[in-house]
Amino acid sequence: MDALKKNSGHSRNLVPKVPRNTPNDIILYALTTEKAARCMDQFNTLVFYVEKTSTKPEIKKAITELYGFKVKKVNTLINKHGKKAYVRFDEKDAALEIASRIGAI
């Protein structure tokens, strides 16, 4: 029996990298639901819909550039509507100040 040669030339279904130049290309809009308001009050966290191919470091950098507050942590999830980013801030009441600045509350 001949040894079978492994086919390493198969294609993967990877998401192509899209060039993003500005933070406005990454951050689409802020979510203004009751759950998002509860996260803002209890955990100093804002919820944003972001570009589906963006990474956590890109989101963190974009939020810092747009709003000028230091980001402590970014959690993401993908659902049928797009990609959500839960952005937690270091400073107390930073989420409330940003939300009032962008008109989310």
C-alpha cells in the first residue's frame, strides 16, 4: 500500500481582513436597551455594536481614542444582529458620562 500524502493545500473559510482606518469604522453604535442601562449603572460598562471582524484590542483602542477614557476590559459576543462589545471602564461613572455625551441616556 502506498502511503497517502496529506493534502495541506485545503482552503479555510476565514474572514478576510478589512482595512479600518478610523475608530468610527470599528464602533457602529451604542446599544440603549434596559439591560445595557443596567450594565452601565451596576458595572460601569457600555454596550456597543461593532464591526464584525474587529478584535478586542482594536475596540479598546477605538473607544479610548473616541471618548478619552481608559478601558479596563472588553468582552465580545456575536449574535444574528452583529457583534456586541461590552466595554468596562476604569474610572468611576465614566460609562454614565460617555452615555450622556453620545445621547444614549
